[in-house]
Amino acid sequence: MRIEREASEVQGQILACVMDYIDCYRYPPTIREMSKAAGNCSTSVVEYHLNKLTSNGEIERDFGISRGIRLTKASTEIVTK
């Protein structure tokens, strides 16, 4: 249970980072920028959580382009709770 709670916390930090970054710059952050926002975890950990967020329908990713992350309606509802 603790691992799930920690994972949810990191995913929430990543979602908040993406939302704030898009609001400010009009494009998504890099993996390294998300890593810093999530407490300096490794980029592979960020990638893991991005994959989880994608499979949960909270974000959409376009692997063909750099910074290919889009927020879904589900993600904005999670962050605003």
C-alpha cells in the first residue's frame, strides 16, 4: 500500500509540473524538468510514471515528437482535487 501511495504522490507531482509548465510556456516540460519537480527522481522513474499515467488515461503521449505530452480531462480533475 505504501508503494502505491508514493507512486500516486509522484504521479501527482508530475501532472502538476506538466500543467504548470504548459500554463507558463505553452508546451510541456522535458523528462529532466519533470524529474526535478518530482523531487529529483531518476528519469527512468519519471518515464515509468508517465507510462502509468498514459495507461490510466490521464495523459496522452506522442512518442514521435519531443515533449509529446498532452493532458486529458481526467488529469485536470485529479490535480484540482
